[in-house]
Amino acid sequence: MFLHGEITKDLSRAKKFFEDIISYTIGPFTLDDIIINKTNSINIVDVREYDDYIKGHIPYAVHIPYKEIQNHMEMLEKDKITVIYTYSDSCPRAYNTALTLVDKHYPAITLRGGFKEWKKFDLDIIKTDSPHYEDSDEKEN
């Protein structure tokens, strides 16, 4: 039987869990700062459905559906950290994709709050029908 209290009282396990969250996630403002100042230092991958991607995505994000990540890893530079996002933290696609990438020796982290959190802070959004930011001239904001 699962006893929530027993797990939450394991303070060393809790500490490791929260340290991992901090280490393997990035917030919207930090990602925005990286995009503005050092665009070439990361890969950004949107694993949402394509229709949602073209309606709006984070600048420089490429669209790779989470079920197809193993077929498109060549799109990512292995020496860069890959930031993965989906709709929100309640959607496991980003975590599953990160797990797949890390298993193949690609450094990966997820965007805390996903695209929902990005939009909440009114950060730049790209609208396009192309999977690559540089092909788009339509920029919101």
C-alpha cells in the first residue's frame, strides 16, 4: 500500500528530487535570456502536435513529435543541451522525450510549465507553417 506520508518524510530522497528538478529544468525567463543572448548554445524542441506548433511556438524551436524523436535525432547537435517543451507540466511528452535523448547520450532538460507558462509571461511567439524558425517572417509581439 502506498503511504504518501512515508515518502514525504524521506528528506534525503526529497532533497535529491528537488535538486534534480532545479538541475534538469529551465524556466521561461532563463530560456528567453539564452535565446536573446546566446542562440547557438542550445537546441530547442517542441514535441506538441504540429497544428499547435504552427499556431505558435518558442523562437528557434524545431518541431519533432515526441513519438518520432528517435528518427530525427540528427536534427540536434549532440554537444548542445536540448531544451524540450510541450503544452504544460501535466503533459509527460517532454519528460519522455528527454528520457529518450539522455538514453542516447544527448544532454536534455525540460521547460518548466511548458508552452503554457511561456505564453503566460507574454514572451515572443513565432507563427509559421515551417518547422524551422529561420524560415519564418511572422513574429508575434
